[in-house]
Amino acid sequence: MSEGGVNVEENLNRLDELHIAAHLFHKPTRVLTPHGTLVEVFMLKPNDPTMEIRRERLEPYLRRTGFYHASLIKRFEYDNPLISAFVERWRPETHTFHLPWGECTVTLEDVAMQLGLPVNGQPVSGTLRSWSKFHRRDIWEWCHELLGEVPAGHVGTTKYNIKLKWIRTRLQQMPLDLDDNGLMQYARCYILYLLGGVLLSDKANNTVHVRYLPLLADYDAIGTYSWGSTVLCWLYRAMCLATDYSVEGRQGKKGQNDYAEQRLLRHRLRLDNLQVDEFVWQPYMEPRILSRVPVEFLGHPHGDFYTAIVPLIFFRWIEILNVHRVLRQFGGKQGPPNPPLNIDTFHRQSARNDDGWWPVRLSEWFEIDRADTLRPSQDYYRWYSQRTRRFLSAPDALHDPRGDVVSPDASV
């Protein structure tokens, strides 16, 4: 490697030792499955019309923070075999999906258009557990002030995760005659529920960490953070972790597993045969989809941030958004991009046994650079084909039957 940690050799598959794509024919088919499911906070019951009143009372407070559109998410429909097939195509070296004809990825535009979260602003960072040292505040005293209550058994302990069930129950019992400060407390509860249960959830999907509380203290400053880039950072990190061939999906009934494995194989074959003109590069140009996008995320200045080459920051975690590798998603013609930065050190980091004030410790990553003007090129496909694995299916699966000799007595 040269100075600056750049891969001079441009080996786009250099992490194959642990990558699931290099072990497809040596390990059993793996279908990843989620461990938890989202439960909508204000479940509408015919005998309890007050739930809708609670939702309406919190709406203006969620709008002030930029979390209103995310609060409209009711549930997710998981296609686990399809997700698993895309994980096989995800490369931690570049943070892009490697398909037969090139690269694509999830971008800040996707986050803004689909979740309605702000993608411009301050990084979501701070300290993970040293609040008394850096904020001069006890975290549970702060919790009581910001949320109006502390979960039983947490004061004076190192239980830094709040159960989402506790937050959901508290929201469902919200008094209807609250003043402004009380409504802000419950809106913070709702934001924590969204962060832990929807936007930044872990594999258990049943708790939320209190590290977010200092970012919610100044209510009018909540919307100044780039929550959208944080969600994308967390997604990238989760995708990178899931590519490890030792990561297994949760087991279910055998019949269901067999069916899921067959669907995974079909999805894998479909991706191997997917043609460049079959891929929808700019879905947000379609009027049908645009009609469902929050108006405030269209055009200038948000469009400028969608094409920015930036480090995605989430406390101590760093992931790189390599927009210059997916210019076709923004109407450009893709050329051979610059070699990706090697951030293996950050991929090996966890939240254990280390803490600090991360905005200072990672200060060099807080500088934002802009992407260059989109430039056309004729060389990308040749460059790409020489440096990555284009197909993941067995060779016989890609056989074109159109040239086969058909027996005269073959049934039609």
C-alpha cells in the first residue's frame, strides 16, 4: 500500500478469505434472517381512539427534529433470500454491490428519499459511556430530565440499554394534557424508539443505547445532525459484517429453510444474469415514485449532498461512501474510479473496551470533500472485469440452452 492507505493493486476482492462469496461451493447455503420485528407504537384499537390523539399531538414535535417521515414507517416486509443474495454481492473493500456489469450501492439519496432523514449536518458522534467525564452529567439524571422517567433498576448501574418495550408502553400511556416540555420528553422517547427499533437496530432489535441522549438534549438542535448519513454508516457496517462466511442466519423449520434456500439460489442466478439495461439506475426520476417523496428532499441544496464523497460517521465507526464508483446512479457515465481507501482498521473496531471523545479522536474524518463533476468514460467495464468476480453461480447454471440440439421426439 502507498501513503494514505490506498490499495495500489486495486484488488477489489482482497478480503475473500472471509467473504461468503469465496465459500459458496464449500459451505451450506446460508439465508440470513432478522431476530426481531418492529411493533408500531400507537396500535390503533377500535376501543381506544386516544392512540391517534397521542400520535397527532407528537407530530409537530417530530417534524421539528426531522424524524416525522421516519415515524410513518409501520412495518417491514423482509425478503430474506433476496437480502442474502445481495449480501453475497456486497464488497467491504468498496462498499458497493459487485454485479456482472459493474457496481451500485445504497446512497444518501436513497436514505433521504425513502426515510426522509436529514443527510446534511453535524456527524452523530460523542462518547459511548464516559458522560460524566465529557459532559459533567450523570447519564441517568439526564435521562430523567429528557424523558421524564428512568427505567426501574437502571440508576447507579451500567445498564446502558433501554428496552424498547418500556419506551413503547410509556408512549402508549402518554397523558393527553401535557405541556410543551412534556410533549418534547415523549417525542424524545419516540425518537429513541425509532433509533433502536427501526433506523439503527442491532440483531436483537429489542433495546436502544442511551448514547443518543446527549444529542437529544437541545430539542431544536436535534434536526441539525446528519441522521441520514448515520443510518447509512450503520447499514454499511452491518453489510460488511454479514459478508463474513461464519455469520449464520437463525434456523427455522426445515421445510421453510429448504424453500428459502431455493429462493436464494434463484435470486443468485437472477443477479448473475441481470443485464445492465434491466437495472433501474435512477428510480427517483419516475413520477410514480417522486409523488411519494417528501418535497423538501428534492432539488437544491439536497441534491448536492447526494453526490458527495464523504466518510460516514457514527460515534467511533467510520464507513466510506464511494459515490465516484456509482456515477450511473446519478446520470453519469462510469469510468474507472480511484482505488478505494483501506479502512480495515475501522472494520475491526467494536464498542468494547475503549471510549473517548470521538469527534476529537477521529477529527481527520470530519472534513467533507465534494465529488467531482460526473465524467463519461469508455474504459470502466474492461477495468471492472479484470478486477472482480462477475458471476457467483456454478458454471452450468449460466449455460445458454438456445444452442442445444433438441431431439425430434422431445415433448413440447
